[in-house]
Amino acid sequence: MKIDLHCHSTCSDGTYAPAEVVARAQAAGVDVLALTDHDTLAGIDEARAAANAYNMTLINGVEISCEHTLSGGYGKNKSTNKIIHVVGLDFTDREQMHTTLQQLQDSRATRGRRITEKLSTLLDIEFDALWQDVVAKAGGNVQAVGRAHIGQVLFERGEVKTVQQAFDKYLADNKPAYVAIEALTMARGIELIHACGGRAVLAHPTRYQLSATRVRKLIEAFAQLGGDACELPANSEPLSTRRMVDRCIAEHNLSASIGSDFHGSNMPWRRLGDVPALATDQQGVWQSFSI
């Protein structure tokens, strides 16, 4: 079975509609897919209908923005607050999940507008025109606006040479246009996923601009808070990074999860079905699913 448990559609910051994501996953040979849009379940029904037509298995999924304070550094870096993404998989109580996440969705719309306001000042661009482009990039849904949409607009307007440069110069944590998003604590995010009958997965632990020591501390904290699994690093990441994460997974008795984090044309280097293989001693989180 080919499994991909992390991808996005136009219901958050992806560029393809849920049904199109499923169609592309099917074309890539994926058998089991989880659509994990940011803080919303809006695409699941459309994705499931498409998956049924292709005789694929679709797992209920979501990627939740969670706040977490990491400690243990030195001097001014003794502690740091980060937005950590926790993927919820195979939950059954969609109503409870939706109700809790709606507040986060509302804050996402406010955040996107505030980031755009900062950029209009920084780049001397008329706000209304910039905001109109950003909302259009998000398919007209202000609640779906994410930094990836804003970065794409900056690239298309010629303000940056690449989407990644938009993040590096303006949008990444602590950059001039950054605005923190309202979030659950990581502990509360894990509790919510469990209360809804699902499994909690630490998403891409090596993509938070943390030192190796803090990556290990993050995985340890996630396990101590009751998390179920850790996502394996992408195949493009160094082998040393993968081995470090493998050791942490083993040390803290976590399952492993695999996902492409596909977003579509705004991040073309992430391809559906392009996921790492489990180590021989690892258990896949999907082995506990009701599929």
C-alpha cells in the first residue's frame, strides 16, 4: 500500500480543490490518503466522494496550529514560543473538531489581513489591491488565507524572486510582516484529537527552524503530552536528520507517520506519494486506524 497522510487543498493553503488532490494522489499510485487542511474539515466530504470513486481510502485528517514554549537554551534564547503543527488523523467526532477549530479559522482571516497590512506599508503597495490579490489566490475564501498564498502573490507581483524568498524576507517567524496566529496549546491540540477519537501526529519536526537539541526536546515534549506519532523527515532532508528523528521516535515509543505535505503549484517540490519509508523497527500510525 502507498500511503500519504499529509496534504492540503484550496480549503486551506493548497492550490487544488479537494477532489483534484485526490485525483492527483490516485494518479501517483496512492492507496490511502489523508487530507489535512489547516484548522478546517471543509474539504473532507468532497475528497471522500472522489476517493470512493477511485476506490481509494480517505482518512479523516486536519493540521492544527498549536502554541508551544520550548525551553532549555542559553541566555536570551533560554525559551522560545513556536507555532507547532499537530496533525489529527482517523478521528470520528467531526462535529466537536469543527466547533473547536472554527475559532482558529476566524483568527486566520484576521491574521492574513494584518500580514497584508504590514506588507503594504513595508513595500509601499496600496492595501486594497494587495488584499484583493491575496483573497483571490485563496479562492475568495478569507478564512483560507495563509502565508503561502501571500508569498505567491508577492512572487507574482515581482516583489521577490521566489516564494521562499518571500518567507525568508517577510513572512517567516519573527520577520517584518510576521503575525502570530491564535492557537491551541500543543497539549490542548493533542487532547482535542484524542477526544474526537483520533491519533495525534507531530508534523514535520525538523521544519520549525530549531536546533537539533530543540528538535529532540520538541519530540520528547510531544510524547510526554500524550502524542501518538511523529512524522518522518522528507526524503530530501539529510540522512543525519532522519537518523536523529528515528532515534527520538524509538526513545519515546512513538509510532511513525508519513506524508508529502503536498500543497500544489505553490510548493511544487512536494509531490503526492513522495514519502519516506519506515525503518524496520518502526510502527506506522495507520496500523491503529479503523481501515
